[in-house]
Amino acid sequence: MIRPLLIFLLMAMPAAAQLRDFSCVGTEGLEQDAIAVSFARGGDRLSPEAIASLTPLAEEAKQMPDRNICVLGYAASPEGGAQTASRLAARRARAVALQLSQLGIERDRIRAEARTRGFATERERQGVDRRAGARIILLPPT
């Protein structure tokens, strides 16, 4: 009686996913193994050219599973106020992250974050891009 009960209790528990612990703080300045993709003004859909530019980075990442990826989404100054730009930047980062996962990168290796001037400190603003797009950085090995 105890054995079936134990099995039932184990099945009812949430799966313990092994999340990778890493941060994208400070990655804006990394130049090596980084690419940028552009978006149409106000848009959050990747063009075929943008998808093609992600493929080599995804292939490299698949060969090095100990390296994680930061996707930093940006919105240009004329694309709205601080909240609108922040949401747009987040949607762009999410679009890139989803495309990378479709290209075979494990989702827990990817962090998608918005980077906007409206919600940055003065020191951080110097590293925030003003173009409509996303920056994808293959982080150094942990």
C-alpha cells in the first residue's frame, strides 16, 4: 500500500528542472562572439536575413554546450515612451530567443532581456543601444 502511495506522491510533485544560473549584467560591452540583428521600426518579427544571421551563432553554440547566450532587445528613441519601448525591446529579445531555440539551442541556455534608456541608470545608459534591434552574445565558458 505504501509503495503505490509513494509513486503517486512523486508523480504529483512538479518536475525539478535544472535551470542554468547566469546573468546578462555587464554583457553589453562584450564584442567577441556577438552579433546584432535589426527590426523594422515598431516591429518585433525577425526578417529572413536576421534569421540567417543567427544560424552560424546557433551552430557554434551547439558545439559548445557550456556557453550560454544573452539576447538583449533594444528599441529606438522614436519608437515610443519608456514603457512602450521597454515592452517592444522585450518582445524583440523574446523573438530572437525563440528563434534560437527553434535552431536547436536549449531554452535554459538563453536569457532574453530588454535594454532601454528609460529604465537605466545614468551609468548604464552609456551601454544602451538606441537602434531598433537585438544584440546576441555567446558568453564565455562558465
